[in-house]
Amino acid sequence: MHCVTSLIHKAGLSLSLVLGVCFGTGALAQTSDDSVSLSLPQAREVAAYALKNDQPELALRLSSGLVRADPRDGVAHYMMALAYARLNEPAKGRKAAARAYRFSEPGPDRLGAAQLAARLAYEESRPTLAQIWLRRTAIHAQTERDERLLARDYQALRQQNPFSFSIRTDIRPSNNVNNGADSTLNIINGIPDQGFIPASSQALPGVIASVDTSLGYTLRVNENSRTTLAGRLYLSRVRLSEGDKAKAGVSNSDYASTYSELSLSHGFRAGQGKQAGTAGVEFAFGESRYGGQRNFLLARVSGHRKWKLSRSTSVQVNLLAERRYQARVISNNTDIFGMGTSFNRRLANGDRLGLSMTLRDSDAEFMNGTYQSVSLRTTYSFGKRWGPARVTAGLGLGYSDYPLVRAGYDPLRIPIDVPRDDKSVHGDVTFFFEDFDYAGFAPTLRLRAGRNKSNISAYSTREFSISLGVASKF
């Protein structure tokens, strides 16, 4: 930098007087008495000197000339972005930072360009674009400190951005993609019935692929409340082997599931002192489709109240009322009422413990959809990694009581109506490989095994599946 300063002084000029400049293939050529000839490396140093000494106009002129000489000069684009930032032109600066990112080598240079682009997008009042650039920043983060700062900035942007978007995907090989029975005989209370369970209703092995997306927009927000309009789309598709399709007389589309929903939610601070916490209410309308046909429509209202008992402990209560109507099968025309409670605690060693209980009461137009159920679930997340993965384990127990269901027909085609009792247990272990991330997204592996045992064999099922998915680190 000393040689650059001497050059300027010898020309009898201050930096602010270096006005009209143009570049040849390797130098800045003299065009008038008010210009000076510099090589490209010297011009780059002068531009850097100008930025350091708060002369963004000069830095912009020089970096623009450098870009004309070499449009793929990442450093020049970066200096141009800095100059635009100093001149309070964030849109132009963000575009220059994007070009700097494109033409820089992976590593610290791209990290700096992405960080600058994110900051300028935020100054443009474009938080969604800023979040995208923070995702790109994550690709080149070098240290854990960089990642912690990135996560903090991303969370802050998420709170300020009126738009929110999430997506979850997984591919799940399973021995029971259709939740089919694990028996061929229709056994009721231990007594074999005359009938058989159709092959299409028995467990079929295959692969399930699912995508769960949601898009939200904050209608109103202040320090005490937030009102959000959101849409959700869930798609689940099944792939069976040719042999299983022929055996059961079905196609992949027979087990395709689609669920769409539109919701309006309002969350707010509630209580004071030891009663302080949050609460919320949500209204939703949705449609479930199965096998390419409408399964049912639904309208739902739900609410929750959460208490923060300490910095590490919280308790939440949930209430739900749902009406399912215009169903393809009348047992799905039902009113559902539910409540649940959950307890979450962060332990001293950094592990997390979660306990939850859910109660459901369903009153349907047809007996097969009328039941009461209770489910319990516990989760345990380990604070320390197991090798390359963070691990969460879960165990769930369930019980459902159906006062009366139509379980089949006797040889004279007289309906067989009996009570139904289901007991279920399932466990799962999820591995999150956060070090193998790209743009803040890292792979997950989930192992799940479960069994539902019913006094009616058509509802007794077993499942073992392995899910491969992707989750966000922040």
C-alpha cells in the first residue's frame, strides 16, 4: 500500500482528484492532466485504500474499471459491492456481491461475499432473500463460532420476515406401506371367522416417499402477539413391487395420500410472573384425499397454553375440536374432540426430556368411526453427539376403545358387530448428521418399529421402516 500512496503523491494528486480512468489490457491509461496511469494490481490497491479512507465514489470508479478489464474478477466485484453499500445503494451492492460470490473461489472469499449479500438484502427490506444468502453463507462457514452466529442471525431474520416457508422430505422403505393387517384370516376375539382378509388389506412391503411443505404470511405482529395465515400441502406416494401389485390387484396410486390445509392462527403472551407464558388459537380448513379420491373435508379449531416454569422447564396444554364431513366412507363423517399435555425439560448435562399425553373422543355417523383413545409418548434427546450424529429416541404407547364395530358377516350375511380394543407400542431412533450439511440442511436417518394389537385381526398390524430425510440446522 505504501507504493500506491507514493505514486499518488508523486502525481501531485489526492485520491479524491483521480477522476476519469479507463483500462487497457494491463494498466490504467492516462487520458487527461487529471488522470494517472496505474497497473491493474495498483488500481486494486488504490480502490482498497479508498474504501479504507471512506472514499466510496473513488472506490466505485476504480472497481468498475477493474470489472470492465476483467468481468470475472471476484475481488473487484466485492469492492464494488462495498462501495455501493457505503453509498447507501443496497440493491446495486447486493447484485455486485452476488457476482463476487459467483466469481470467487469456494472458501473465505465466498463466505465474505455471501455475508455481504445477505446484509444488503436485509437493508433492501428483502428478508427472504437475506435468508437465502445466509443459507449460502452456511456452505462456507469455517468454524463452530461462524455457525452459531449464522444460526442466531437466521433466527432473527425468521422473526422479522412476514413470510415463512418450511419443507420436509423423506424416503421410507417399509414392510407395511398400507397399514395392512399381519394376518390372512379374519380372527375375532381369538375365533377364526369364515372370511379372509383381502390381499389389498394385508401388509404390503414397498417404499414411501413424502413431502411436507408449508407457507405462512404474518398479517399482524407486535411485541406481544402475532397473527399468521398459512397453507400446508402434504404428499405421500407409495411404490410397490410388480409382484405385490399383481398379487393384491392394486396399483401404486391406490395408496397415494394428499392433504391440503389453510389456517389462521393468533399467538400471544399470556399471564404474569409464575403464570407467564404464551397462548394461541388456530382455525383451519382442510381436505384429505386417498387413492385419488376425496377422503373427507375438515374444519378444526384448536388452542394451546404454555407455561415457562423455569429457564429449562415448560408445560403445555392443547385443546382441539374437529369436524370431518363429506367423507367417502361414512365412518369418517365424525366429530373429534381432543386434549393433550406435554412436559419438556432441559437437563443439567444438556440432554432434553419430553413427555406427552393425548386424549381423543370421536363420535361418527357409523359405528366403526366412534372411539375413545389415549396415547403416551416420551422422547429423549442426547446433548452430546454419538460419533457424527445427534441422537433422539422415542417410545409411544396407545390404547383405543371402540364400543362396537362391524367386523364382518357370518355365512348367512348377518353382520357381526363386536367391541374393538386396540393396544399399540412403537419406538423410534433418529440420527441427525449435522456435520454433513449443505446450506444449513443436513441428512437424517430414522429407524421405527411398531405394533398394533387388536381383538380383531384385520386391525392388528406390524411395521418396521427406515426413513432417510433432510432437516434444517437452524
